[in-house]
Amino acid sequence: MSENLKRAESLFNRIMNQNGGGAATTSGASAPPAAAAKPPPVELPKRDPAKIAHDTLARIPPAHHVLPFCWTVWFHSRTRKKDDSGQPAVDSYLQRTEEISFPVVKGEGAGASVVIGSVEQMWMAMACLKRGHDLVIGTELLVFKAGIAPVWEDPVNTKGGRWVFRFNRRSQSGGDSPDGDASLSAHQLAIRRRTNLIWERLLLRTLTGSLIPDTVDADVAEALLSDICGVVLSVRKDDDIISVWNSNLNFKKKDKLSSFQGRRMICDAILRVIRECDLIAQGSDCVDTVDSGSNERVFGVSFEYRLHADNPHDAPTNKYRRYHHQNHT
């Protein structure tokens, strides 16, 4: 138990550094337009990441394997009824979003938990979650570091952004059926299963701290993993979307790593996971991929980086604030 508490202290330091990281750099981005009005402050549920981590790690048996960070899983449904009382959009979103609880694993007590702090608890959570290709249209699974709300307005997320990877399912027949995904074609089902494999492997890589290759400098890898806030799977009518959120708060502390470089390295790591999954689907015995500097094509996916501060309805006109790339089958 004492060893876990030592790791908890290290985790507290990382959380405090992240929450107090100050302003983020924007890879050469010009200042936002002066006319852009600041959104009104949003009241989010008060959470203490350090206390959450301490309570979670304190109950993990010494024989279990502690994750680098603690995580929570959220489920969001666009079709769930909300209170139409004129509340801000973030409140409306959170009304249709709930934390998912899981049975605790043997040795961690009794009951249920909403926080994942060990490899054993991670496997329990993944075993209980509905598979990505079984989710209905208009729903999302959101896995975020404990204490971070899955919304842009959370203080850790406000200066950050996300890599958005779209896996398009649209076919000549016009996409999915109007009543959901009850009549998916074989082609569409194959795309959904591919996305699910990528989603699950990306979760494993992110939660266990193995997303960044061992060839990357340890300090840089730690900054990248600390900067990642969450991973999201969104099911839309014509697309499955996987997003990786980052805070942009940790790169400024590393002289050797600019914001642009950090975001690019996160993108490269995600593309590496996609290549691994495609090799697995092909029946390959070896899933290690050679780091080709992202010159190797990845088919059937388009991806771009978006800053949360950008208006999502704006076109990507500022090349410094949004990066876009497409690879099609």
C-alpha cells in the first residue's frame, strides 16, 4: 500500500502542475480576432482531482498494477431529454451525460466505482462497456482523466484542442438507415468493427501510458501523456469519430517541445495505433509498425486538429490554428 501512496504523491504533483500550467502556446498562431467575445463563465461541478486520485489509489491492493493516471468513463446521448430552461449549452450537454460505474475488482473492496486507477479495474470497465460498433447513432463514450469534465469549458480544456479522426460509413445507398443502425450493410459493419478495434486499442495505449513510443525522450513522452485529457468515441449518422483531447498546458514547460511538435507527435501516435489495428485485422502475427514520420498512408480516415476556442461552425481558414488531412480508400 505504501508504494501505491508514493505513486499517488507523484500523481498529485502532475495534476497540480497541469491545473496550474498557465497560458498555452499555439504553434505560431496569431492572436484571436479582437471582436471575439469571451463566453460567460460556466459553473461546472466542483471536483478535486488530487483527492479523487488519493482515494482511488488508497484502495488498490499492492499486487495490482497502478495506471499512470486515474480515469472516468462518461456516456452521452443526444436523444436523451433535457431541461429546456434556457440553461447554457454546457449545462444542456451535461444533463445528457452521465458517469458510468463499474463493479470493483477483487481485493479493492465492495460495491461499484466510477474511477479507474489500476490495470485490473481498466479491464473490468472495458468488459462492462458496450462495444463501439453496438452503440446507437447519436451516442458517445468519453474517457477522461478523473476530475476533468468532458466539456470544452473545463479549466484544463479551455486552452486545448482535439485531434478528430472520422471514419466515414456513407455508401452509395445513402449511409445508415433512418431508424439507426439496424440495417447496416456488410461494408458499413466492417467499418464500424474497424473503428471499434481502433477505439479499444487506443484506450489501452492511452490509459496504460504506452501511446508514445519508447524511442521518444522520457521527459517529452511524460509531457505528451500529461497533456492528453481524454479520448472520445462519437457515433454519427454517417461517421464514427474518435477524438483525442489535449490541454496544450504542458508543452511550454519543455524547451525541446513546441505546441505544434507536441500535437504532431500525438497525431503520429494515433496513426500508429490505426496501422497496428489494420495489421491485426489482416491477421498479422507482428503488430509493431515502423515509425515512418506519418508518411505511410492510412486509408479510410480523415483527420484534423481543432482548438476548442475556435467556433466549430467556422471554416478552417487559419492554417496555424487548424490542421487538416484526408486519406481515402
